[in-house]
Amino acid sequence: MTDNLRTVTLFITVNEQVGASSECLQALKICGLSVTRIESCPSTSSEPGYDFLVDIDTQTNDVQNVIEEIKKVNIVRDVRHAECSEKLNDAASSAKVPWFPRKIPDLDALIDKVLEFGKELSSDHPGAQDPIYRQRRYEIVEKAQAYRTGQLLPRIEYTEKEKYTWKYLYTRMRALYPKYACRNYRQMFDLLEQKSIFTPDNIPQIEDISKFLKERTGFTLRPVMGQLSSRDFLSSLAFRVFHSTQYVRHYSDPLFTPEPDCCHEFLGHVPMLADPYFAELAQEIGLASLGASDEDITRLAAIFWYTVEFGLCREDGDVRVYGAALLSSYGELEYAFTETPEKRSFDPSEVANQTYPLTEYQPLYFIADSFRDATSQLRDFGMTIKRPFQIRYDPHTETVQILDSTDKI
């Protein structure tokens, strides 16, 4: 019988309270588990608590049932697992696992890996035939290309046309937020205005935004030349780093851009990245992407699209917006609340397999009950991604730890 024993490591997150470790052990005893090792540390989630790493020897082939039993204990907030084997260590270094960053300086390797836009514009871009605009884009992109981790983020002296474009969009979007934006977004937007980081007359600098986010949630901004691949972009979220453009859409159409620009990044993404619960959700998508297969990256990109970009949430009996693409799109924000698009409850397993249009209004949106619930669902979904290791983020060193052997766990 002992030949069939499996060593499994459980990652148990519990609420902060006196006697947390005792109740955690009691939960394991209830399941009749043989514990061979237990360690604890402060939780890396946005809520106070503790993370327990527990090695168990079990003969059961249904670890999921054990997890469900442990989750029934009131103090337990989340449970995940990983099987420990030296074979995993060999697999983790296999060429079959795509390269991924282990620390923030590794993101420097992504600088030139731009898929499109940046310096070059497609023929149908509003600024394609404007040589002055093209030269301006080139100058801004050059600064992003020269940036390396640890340097001061480049500051841009924006032109009057660029400020006009920002103000035009800012004032019109701001008027819609009380009706459509979720409470978390509105609170952070107001705080950004109180600190004079957001004003209609001046385009914010990413250095100022980055300092604000760092104090709020640990997120920082990093300049990017243009659009990255899904794999490269999502990997940065694992470290609470968000790649942000600094150039502005063409002034001929302030309400439209065929690509992410700083108006989209700042108005759409920044207020939500300042919210602790949303920041945790975004990082969870990033952590799930590290070392994932191309197929799983496609699935995670769909989840990012329908949450971070086009997500809706329930709030006090109503539906509100938290997705950045909607919060920076004057036309689609109102369209999303018409009867035309379909709306479904958020389920990562369903969302992951959805396709979506890139250049037209979305025919489908997903509604999350709360960021907390969505994050928990994403953690469970992340466990379905097949990798020969587990990932743990260390917020103190801002690195990811690869848990591919018992000793490392």
C-alpha cells in the first residue's frame, strides 16, 4: 500500500485571527491526512491572513475532494495543491516550457518584442498620412526603447494638440463615470484628481502615476514601444508591472484609436490598478501565464479581454463597468448598457474559450459578482493549466519562485 503514496503540497490561505495555525491543523485532522511538513508566512493576497504550505502523504487519487473538505472550515479562505516530485524539476528546465521572466529586470528582454504599431503605423491609422504625427510618435517610442529597469521613467513634454486630445476625451468620459463606472473605479479616479495627477488640462506622466500605484497596490508602470504579444504582456502582470504607452492618438478623432494609447492606459487602466482587489485579480492572470503553453496563453488572453478590458460587475443590485476598454471608449460604454450585446455571468472556464472581435463593439460581456469572487475563480482555473511546477510570487523580493520540488516548497 505504501508504494501508492503520493506526496502532495497544499497551499492553504486562512484569515488572520488568533489560533489560525491550530484551526488549520484541525482542518487537516478532520480529513484524516498524514502531515509530513508544515510552514507558514504572511499571506501575499490583499487581505490579512496567513499562507500555510503543507506536505501530506495520501493514497487517495482524488485530491480535489480533500481540498473541498478543507474549504468547508470557516477560517480557510483558499486551498490549492501541487504534487511534489523530482521529475518535476527536470521537466521545469525542459525546452518544452516557454521562457518566462523570474524577476522584474528580466522584463528588459521584452523591449524590442513589439508586434505592431509603435514606430510603424498601418495604412488605415488616422495618423498614417501625417508626417508630423509620425515623427512625434517616433520620438516618444525611442524613449521607451531606451528605458531599462531601475532608471527614471521618461517624461514627455506633451504638445498643445496632444493636450487638446486628452482634454476632449477626459471631459466626455468623466461625465459618464457616475452613471456607468463601478464604485472602485470612481473612488480611485477621485483620489487621482485630489492628488492633481489627473487633470483635464495636462496629460499625466507615468513616473507620477507609477509612484501613486506603488503606494496603493504595488503596481508600477513601464514604458512600452507598442503592442506586445499576449504572452509577454501578461507575464509582466505577474510582477505587478503594467506596460504603458506614452504616445497620444491622432487629434483628428479624439474619441477613437485603433490601438492602446496613453489616454486608454491612464483613463481606463490606472484607476483600477490602484484598487487592491482588482490588482490581485490582474496579477493572478499574470501568474497563471508564466510557463503556460501557447494554447493556455490564448485562453488567458480571452480572460484578460473579458475582465481587465471589457469586464462588468454587479454592485448594489446594478451592473457597473470595470473594464478599461469600456472606461476609455465614449461610444461603447453607452452601447454596453443597451439590449444589443449579450451578457452572461463570469465563469473563467467559459470565458477562456470565447473568441472576440478586435475592431468593433463587443457582442458579449461577462459580469463578475465581485473582484474577490473572480480572483478566487481565476485561482481555481489556474490550477487547470498544465505546468510541471507551481508559481509563487514573493512580494518582498518581487520575484517568482518555481515550486518544482519538495525542498523549494
